[in-house]
Amino acid sequence: MADITVKAAYGSVVEDEGFLFVGFAEGEEEEEGYVLFRQSVDGGPVWFEVNDEGFGAEDAVETAVSGPNELEIALKPALAAKFGWASSVAVRIGPGTEDAAEALEALAQMLGDRFQA
């Protein structure tokens, strides 16, 4: 079982100011949960954050496994303190999650061999 769970209402893929952002969010309100991945459009390290910019780090994702109705993200143990000592994050993706397929496809490209379907 994951240490942190986000129940995604929607996924998103946005390119802005030279960065690609891939995210999943429970809603649009500031206090609702989310996960966000950010990478330069030229490639390089991936920033990952959960629910707040303060709970994020560059190159924190060890693996991301996409299964039916869920994305399971394993964090690198050395960076656990950056995430409140969490070691994994689950994103619940239901059939009604808007733009989930597009976000998962972009995330697979972003993470390369760290992403497993």
C-alpha cells in the first residue's frame, strides 16, 4: 500500500516556457491533492512533487508502474525526507479520469525505462 494516495479527477500535459509538465489532480482547488512531473523539453532530470512544491525533488522517481486504474510511483529511498518520509505514491485513475491516457503516454516518454505499463 502506498504512503500517499491521490484520487485523480483529471490528468494534464502542458508545455510552458521550455518545460513539459505532466500531472494528475483530484480537482482544481488549491487544497486538493496532486502529483506533478516537470522536465525541460530538451530532456534532462525530472522534477516530481506531491501536493506541494515543498514535497518535491529532482530525480526522485525510481519507477512508475501503470496498471489498471492506478499509477504506482516508487521514490528513491535517499530522497524520502523530501516527501515526509514517504517511499511510494499511488495515483488512482478511474474510467472517468479526464485526459488520463494522454498524461500516461507523455509520462511514459518522459520517464523512459523507469516507466512500466
